Amino acid sequence: MHTLPKPRLLHKHTRQRVDNSSYHPETIFFRVVNYYIRGGDMNFGSVDEILEFAIDKEREAVSFYTDLRDKESTSSLKETFRELAQEEAKHVKMLTSLSKNKTAIDSYEPKIVADLKISDYLIEKEYEESMPMEDIITLAMKREEMAVKLYRDMTDKTNNDEAKQLFTILVQEESEHKLTFEKMYDDYLEGQGN
């Protein structure tokens, strides 16, 4: 008896094939980002498509942290993952609001966000049950760092002023999240006597 191969997903913005046999939204997001960072092309036809991609990315992050919360047995780590999922859900809400009121994109006033550059010196981690808090913060920080790099690079590559403004907003939002995790990491290490 012959079995059919598992169907493959085709990411709509990169046209990159994604094997769904090990489907997890986070895995697909990182494959797409890594594809783009390695020189692949992402084709957005409109600001609506950019917003759709960004909202999907934030929803994937909510799912990622919610899944980790559900897998975790330690109550303090469950609470940390719950809080991280809530933060990502705020991004979904903000981006959804922008998609309904695009005039807010034009009126958005970007501000400078500090970069402590802590994540620049840390190695990306994969989740393991009951992993130390330091590693959880690193995991979250590196996710935000990757998103900042993606949106900053896309800002530099577009000639569309409206898209450029939207990517600037996304860079700022992700940078603020990254800064939050960098401060959390610094505070955590200080509390540990490091």
C-alpha cells in the first residue's frame, strides 16, 4: 500500500515551502525569518499584508508562550510564561488597531529606545522544561532581537514611505519589548549576586 507524502505548506510572503509534519507556529515564523535574513525575498504587496504578517507573528508568540506555560510544571515559570503571552497579546491588539485605523500609522511619532545590547552577547536557547529563569529571559530576549533585526532590515529595503513608517513602528515596539527583557535579565542577575 502506498501512502501519500504529507502535504507541505507554502508561506504566502516568501513562497518558501514549509514542512508541516512538525508544525508549530513558532517554528514556521523562525524559518521564515531565517530565510529572509539569509537573503531570501519577502514579498509584501501592501501595508495590509505587512500588518497581517506582524499580527500573525505576535499571535504565534502568544501561542508559543501559552504552550510553554501549559508544558511547564513549576508554578513561577507558568506565571512568567502567562505574563509573556499577555505582553504579546497587547501587541496583537495594537497592530489590529493600526490595521483598522491606518491614519494612526502616519501620525505615529517614533521615539528612541535604549539598547542595552545584552542580547548581543547571549546565545540563543531552546526551551527545556524547568529551565532556569535566566535562560527563559534569554529565550524571550533573543526572539525580540530577531524581530527587531527583521523589521529594521525591511525598513531599510523598502522604498514605500507608508511601509517604511509601519516598519519603523514595528522596530520600536519590538525594541521596547527587547529592552524590557534586557532589564529583567539584568535585574535577575543582580538579584542572584552576579
